[in-house]
Amino acid sequence: WIVSLLHIETSSAQFYVAAAASLGLGIYAFTLPACPPRMITEKAGSLVEALGLKAFALFKTWKMALFFIFAMLLGAALQLTNAYGDTFLHDFDKVDAYKDTIAVKYPAIIMSISQISETVFILAIPFMLRRFGIKNVMLFSMIAWVLRFGLFAYGNPAEGLWMIILSCIV
């Protein structure tokens, strides 16, 4: 948000903000209590167990393998919209009708709604699974993805801003 509010999204100055934040977080990390890593020989058993490599046995079940492939594809699509969404909105500054809209002036803030919503929905997963079951939750998420991309595709930074914001929330 700082980068967006300073209007330095398209300049190299944003990396100075990132460097300052990294320095601040690095200093903060030194104030955290000591927490040495657990040794492989302690309680974890073998290296395979310590690294969680036994989980790959789940891919023997074709449903689990299919779920993983689709989760990977959806994750890639999410990263593309998060990475290039604000660039897409920023490019509307070349169109006179959209040049002075909020979405064009502060695209990173608009796109950050997506990250906030994602955090809230991740926290809601256990409750949704308990109430609706895995199949219904997966169905809801597939419908949500279609809505997300459809709303983002048909939205625009002026009168269609509600579609972009709703797509970020979905």
C-alpha cells in the first residue's frame, strides 16, 4: 500500500521501500526468542519422515493426484492474477476515460483486497469443511473461480469497478 500511495509502482523506487521493509523485518527477527531446529534424530525418526516425503504416497490414489494437479493449476492462475492484476489495471492510465479513476491510481491497493479475502477464506476452510463436506466446498470453489475470472474480465476501472472488487473478494 505504501508503494501504491507514493505512486511509485512503475519505478525502481519501490525496491527501496522493499529494502527498508526487509531491513526492518530483519532487525525484528533478531528480537525473537531462540528456537533451535529439531534434530532429525529427535522424535522425527528418519530424514524421509523429517522432510515429510511419506506424503508422496498419497499420489497412489488417482483422486488425490487429480486434486493436486487441479490445485496446482488454480494456484498458478491465482499467482498470475495477483502478479499481473495491478499491471493490467495500471495500463488503463493510457485511456483518457479511465486515467483518473481510483483503480488506475491505486491498483495495488485494489488487488490487495484479493489477498485479504484469501486470508479470511483460508481461515474459514475448517468450518466450511465441517458444515458442507469436501465435495461441496470444492464445488463452491470451482464456481468461485469462474466468477472471479469472469468478473475481472468484464470489469473496468470506472463504472465496472464493483466487478473488479467483487472478483477480488471472490
